[in-house]
Amino acid sequence: MKETIHLFHINDIHSHFEHWNKIVTYMNNQQAAYEEAGDIVFKLDIGDHVDRFHPFTEGTMGKGNIQLLNEAGINGATIGNNEGITLPHDELDHLYEEAEFPVTVANLYKPDGSRPSWALPYYIRVTPKGRRIAFFGVTAPFTELYHLLGWSITDPFYEVERIINELKGKADIIILLSHLGLPSDEVIAAKHPEISLIIGGHTHHILHSGKRINQTLLCCAGKYGMYVGHAEVTIDEGFISTRAGLVDMRSDGLTVADQLMADKLYEIGKTTLNETILTLEQPLKTDWFHDSDLSKLLCQGVKEWCEVDIALLNSGLLLDGLDAKDVTKYDIHKICPHPINPCILTITGEKLIQILNLTRNPDWPHLQVKGLGFRGKIMGSFVYDGVQLIDRDNQSCWLHNGKQINTQELYRVAIPDMFTFGHLFPEVREVENKTYLMPEFLRDILAWKLAQLAS
């Protein structure tokens, strides 16, 4: 007997809600039409729906996002790194308390080796004609960061193999919800033809018709809700066929209803964060291209918070200044929305001088930065605390506490963790001795330092 299963999927929404109304309307309309025709419909989220750059997510600590997924009728989800490592341990542990859908993360554990109650290794749904569909999820293994937050994250490739072995005889179709990224999905597909579909995320890839590797079809719908994915699985007399496509949510522009929904969520977040935390008697300005009071204050705060010799950061982290007035949580969030933590490097003076010299690159202040937790526009010039650059004998010279940096000595240097990921700053990424400080973001440190100033 023939059965057709439709899977509508979203990934990496990152709390971009401008298309959310359209996404929900589209999926609901499609579900109604296909179910009326006798087909089966699942709606799936592949992680990073949460992003604390948005006041709605910040104000509700992600629980508002889960309510949106409930209202959209999502049938299953996995987590991304934004759920996993930008929320404190207890916030993640309670994030899905009111979820009306199963969450599957096969490679997330408690430190004692048990699974969180909300994180299933897999789940199985049975169709009206008795076909068993197994869904299981894995997420990107930011091992050290999960450990610092009180979790244990395991090798996703090991877990994929283990789950597939466990599903032998239990499932007719296996579908992987993967927040690993396209390169990892390709490796899994090549090794595990038992998987019919890999619905992916994390690397924001756009696969308009999917990508087939042997018997496995890879799917992904980009980012920010620009697309909704539609994968179709047909089972007939033991044969399984799959196809995939994307539907562009931007094609008709933003409707009034779309904008109203986005504005409503923003206002909910703004209201939730409307809590005064300090009063400023004098305004604090910021400048992306020159030293400013606010950027210097943040850098000083990072140095003190991390208890290090030196701190450096890019002024583009601060999107605006602060007026002389009562300052709320919303005000701090608005000017520093990034889910970025501080990181301590322990490096030789020689390495420190190399890094400091690279931060003087004249092209960097205007560099547009995307990803890595950065939610601003451009890099901005660098700001330093605990170190200064002078001219000595017609040569530039870096000083720490008034003395020339010793190339053989070890220094502890605090930086934004964004520089330890990706390809932006390989000289920093390659440093072996790194310590991440979590769960506080840079904006939490800014608020802490401002409170000192105000008192």
C-alpha cells in the first residue's frame, strides 16, 4: 500500500521573526491540504530557533521561542548550539518544559552519563498503514563549552552509528535531524545508507532540490526563515523514494500581518527587559573608529572580570552609546546583543605581540563580520586595557605596566570568544591554552562594570 509523507522543516531561524507569520501560515495550509488528500505531515525544527540577540528571546530566556514552535504545530526538533551553549545550564534544562513536541539529541548527556529527561535519543512514529518512522537528532559538539555549562557532549558520528544499530528491526524509515553542518551530513550519508533523509542546519546551506549521496537525501533551508523546506517520502510495496524542495518566504515581501507579528514579539521582549539596573549621571558615547568612554569601560570590565593581565576587544561590539538616564536591561541588550563570552588566552609575549600587531590592520575597522556570535555590522577598531603602544627609537613598541612586553614571558589575555572560532583570526584560534568563561556574556560584564561606575 502506497503512503506519502511530507516533512516541512525549518532551521537556524536565529530569532529572526520577520517571516514567522508567513512560515506558520504556509505550513498550516500545506498540512491541511495534504492531510485532506490522505497524506501524512510532520513539521520539524532543526535547531538554532533561539538566538539571544533578539529581546523576545532574551526576555523569555528562549521559552517564548518554544511557545512559537508549539503554536506552529511543530512535531519534533533537535537543538542547535544557540540553545545548547548560549543558555545557562538550568535555563536549557527547563527550556522545553512546556514543549508540545519531542526533542531528540542523541549526543547530549549529563556529566554522570545519563540523559536529560527532555532529550530523547530517538522517537518513532507509526503511520496509519503501520510504517515505522524513526527520527533522531544530533548537534554540533562544542565539547569544552558544553562541559563548562555542566553538560557532556559526545561524538555525533559515534552516536549516529549507535542509534542506527539500535533501530535495526524497529524502523522502516530513518530520518536524521542534524545540527552538524553540511560537511558532516555528507560524511554520515556516505557511511550510512540506512538513513533515508538527513534534514540539516548549522552551516545555513541552501539545498533547493536537496543533495543525494547514495540512497540518502540531504535537505536544508538556509537561515533566518528565508525558506521552508519540503521533503517528501513515498513508500510503495517496500520501495522508498524521496525528493526535496524549498519554498521562498520572501517572494511576496513582508505583509502587514508579517510586520505586526515581528513588531509584537519585539515589544514583548522590550517590555520584559524594562527593568532599571542603574542610573547614569553622564552619557557614555561609543565610536567604532576611535577610542571612546564606553568601549574603554567595557574593555576594562572584561580585564577585571577575567582577572587577567591584558584585555582587548573590537569597538564594533557596542552598537550605540548610553544616555544620562535610568538604564534598563533592554538598553544594555540593545547596544550589546551578541551571544559572546569572554575567553582567556595564556600566551607568550612573542605571540601576544604578534596578535596585537595584527589588530592594527587598517582594513579591519571597516570589515563586515557575520556569524561567530557577532550580531553587529562592522569590526571597528581595537580597544586595549593593560597594554599600550608607543614609539621608541622610531619603532612601535608594546608596553605592559610600563615595561616592554617580554617575548619569553607568559601573559593572560582576555578577548571576545568570537575570535577563537572560524577563520576570522587564525592566530587566536590556533592558541592551545584557552579558557572560556561562561555563562556570562559581554553585556553582563558591561552591566556589572556600569553598576560599579554608578555606585
